[in-house]
Amino acid sequence: MLDYDLKYSGKIIAGIDEAGRGPLAGPVVCACVIMPMNKDKIIDGINDSKKLSEKKREELYAKIINTALDYSIIEIDEKTIDRINILNATKLGMKKALNSLKLKPDIVLIDAVKLDITLPQEDIVKGDAKSYNIASASILAKVYRDRLMKNLSLKYPEYNFAKHKGYGTKEHIEKLKLYGKCEIHRESFIKKFIK
């Protein structure tokens, strides 16, 4: 997990990742984080957020926020996703997250996306399973988005967003067909499910 980051030993490394590219509803959330790389500050258990339990992600989220040299979390809403498409919305969110940092990194490690930025960058396929900083960003993005979808579930209880977080599960598609769309559904993602 540290191999990629240690290649840039002595440099300020930012990791960027997103959560929510695939769902039918809700925003895509992008996180950028700069973690300290000295051995006594390394957080044990950091991994790709998809490989961790919800309880473990929540624990690590608090540790990352308390340990990070700097971090930012950005939401790009469903209207923007519909307007510019999910890839461009993800890139926009990643750039905004990077630009929201107070500390300027020397190198940016990104999970499988290349950004139009002036800073040196390395886009790493499955980066959230290979880079400590990207994995930290993936946990921030995932926990933040999951909390957001749980809150939105209170506003739109009929869709049960707290359970599926807006992803296209069988239950979500059935609810979509039954109740129609709500204002946080992505029009461009739900066309095939509702007439």
C-alpha cells in the first residue's frame, strides 16, 4: 500500500479518489488528501474503501481527518452530471478538491483518471488498492457520500437510499418504476428504467 507513495519520498503527496460514479441518484463525491508519510503517523488498516466494512471505514475516516496534513471533499450534483456527463463531472470534482487544499502538493496520485492540471501527476489503475494516499481519499469520499445518502433517505424515504446509496439495485429500480424519479435522480442514468 505504501510502495507507490514511497517512490516520492520527501515530497508532499496528494491522493485523489471519488465515490459515486455509478449510482442512479445523488452526487459524485471527490476527495483529495495529503497524508503524513513519517512512519509514526501511518494509519494501520487503510485500504481501498470497497474492501472495508462500513464500521471500519467510519473508524478510519475519523483517523484520516485527524491525521491528514490537509484534505478537502467536494460534491458535484446530479444536475451537473446530467449536463456534462459523469466522467467530466468526476474530473471537475477532483480538480476542485485539489484546488481547495491549503497546502500545495509536489505530486498528485489519482485513481485511474488523468486531470488537466499543471502539477505533476500519476494516474494509477486500481490506485485505491495500491496507494496509501489514494486509499485514504477513497475512504473520505465513500464515508462522506454514504452519510449524505442516508440523510437524503430521510427526505425521500420511499426510495430507501440509506440501504443502496442510490446504486441501481433491484430494489431501487423497482421503487423508481413505482414512484418515478425524484429531484436527486440522474436523468441521464435512469432513462432506460422509466418511460
